[in-house]
Amino acid sequence: MFRILLVSLVFSLTLFGQNPVESVKWEDDKRLVVTFKNWIKSVSEFAFYHKDSGLHKYIFDIDEGFVDGALMNLEDTRFADSIAIGQYKPDTLRITFRNKKELKITRRVYRKQISFIFGDEEKVVKKPEVKKSKVVENPKKQEIVKYTPKPQVKKRVSKNDRKNKLIVIDAGHGGKDGGAVCKDNKAIEKNIVLDIARYTGEYLEKMGYRIHLTRSNDTFIKLGMRTRIANNKEGKLFVSIHANSLPKRKNFKSRNGIETYFLSPAKTERAKRVAAKENSEDMDNMSRKGRNNYINMLSREKILQSHKLAIDVQSSIISHLRKYYYHIEDSGVRKAPFWVLVGANMPAILVEVGYITGDRDGKRLTDRLYQKRLARGISKGIEEYFKKNN
């Protein structure tokens, strides 16, 4: 008898990958089965030991797989310390197993299902009953043909198209609102994100785009005014840059990672915490319920385009930084009710470029070269978005 781990997730419209997840469940006690809407075309996998965290990681990427919104962390992990399912790239779903000890995981793909078998496969998988069937005259017809994806021709954004696109870059906080502070190196969020915003604007201008900074100096601007500026300038995209932080507590310095948010009512406690920190300065006059009700009335299309932009920017930042640095933590794309994004008439995202209180992120975020490479990753992600959504 199967024990259902999660309620089946059915999506009527797939906007990124072509193959949405329908259900996740345990079978035969030692086998985790993920079922998709369509046949699985290809799967790549790799494993490594993460020295800093002391965890073995087993990663499986499903071509054209898709899951809606934020990272899905399974509660019933059984043989692993954690199991996460999330969107790695617009056309790639990633399933990650983490465990302190080495795991023996065998994966099997059959049509719409991928099975992850823990331990000895022979003890787990039941042998199917052999049924008599008619003699097949040409057995070759029964062979499974491996799918070879057609090479995708990347579209280019013409110089003329770039000139017609204005990108609004928003450096978070400013003036009386310093944002997060790291006491160890005296770093202040408002200064760090302003530098990254300037570098991002410079890279985009060199690529041929027009840019506008909501603030170019240490000035306080209310949240609602930031998107009003973007709307008045008729911007094509709105990108708000911030740095994350954690309150001082046990092991708070060990939290590092880059994540990108798009507008949606918060679904997780983590998203609520981050949004509360960024919304706190001038949103005391509206309740959380009131903000969520307002967000729910926004254009579905704008939110979906923002989701696409968030995926491209997050993927670009991580891949670019990993060319130069070890231990770049990818915290993924997430939903959250950031009020700074609400009023934008264009796709809008908020990038948390790292934890200013983190032992690694905190040092790197004050380094000029690291800031420039972060900015380069953001600008390349924006370019990638326009290639697909010109």
C-alpha cells in the first residue's frame, strides 16, 4: 500500500519546463517516486562532499521538469537528512539529497516516473510477474529509443532592442535607513547595495541598455516611490538589490547564500522573515493581511514574467560567481510579499546578494571585485531574460 507523502501538485499551465511534477510519494518503504505529467526525456546526476557543511550531496537534474514557485522541502526524508525539489533553471528541475553519511542511491526512470532507491536495489524492487504474451516478430521495435534533445539556437538581443529598453536598478535602503549591519567588519547594507547597483548599471550600459538608478547616493526613498519612479520612466524591468542578515544567535554566521525573490504572498516562514525585514521601514500603516489581499489582486501575467526573470538572474549570478569562487551557496528563487515590488507596472524582482552577517558572504560583499562580479551576473541574467522574452 502506497503512503502518499504530498498532495498531488497539478498545474494547468506550464510556463518554463514542459513537464510539471504531479506527485511525490514513498513506495516500498525505501523508494521515493516522483511522477511527472509527461514522459521524462533525460536526467543528469552528480554527487560530491561539501566540506564546509560536512554533508554528502546527491543532485539529479530533470530536463524540462517544472515545479511551481518556491523550493519544496520534503518533511518525510527517511534515509536522508534533507530532500529538496526546486527549479534550478527555466528548463531544469533539480532534486537534491543531503546527508551526513554516504548514501547509496539508485535512480530508475520509466516513462513519467523517476524512482530513487535507497540501499540494496534487489531488496527493494519487487520482481514483476512474468505474463505470457504473443511472440513478437520484430523485437527491435520494443527497444526504448534514447531521447536526444535538439540543440537550441540562442536568440540575440539586437543593439536597437537594447536601446529601446530601460532597466531600473534600485539600491535598497539609504539615508536614515541603513538596512542590515555587520558589526564584525562594520559593513552597512545601504552602502554595499549602492555599489553593486552602480556596477550593474555600468555593465548594462556597456551592453547597450538604458538604465536608471532610483538612488545614486545616500538618500532615503520610500518603498512606494521607488516603483513610481520606475513607472514614470517607463522601465522595462525593475531590479531591487538588497543584502540579507540574521539576528545574533547560535551559528548565525554560518548562514550564507544568494537568493532572488519575485512578488507573491509569503508561503514559508523564511520568506515572511526576509520580507518583514525589507518592508519594515515605511509599511507600518498596513497589516500583513491587507498587503497579501492587495498582492492577490495583481496581474497574474506580471507575476509570471517576474518569476521568469528571477530564475534567469539567479542562475546567471550563481554560474558566473562559481567561475571564480568556491562555496557559492545557491538559495534559489522564492516567493515573498516585498512591498517595494508591488507598484511596478513591469516584471520586478528583489535580489538578496548574500548574508552580510555570514562568515563568507560578509567578507566577500565588502570586496570591490566580488561586487563587480555579482553585478556582472545580474546584468547577464537580464540579458538572458530578454533573449527569451524579447
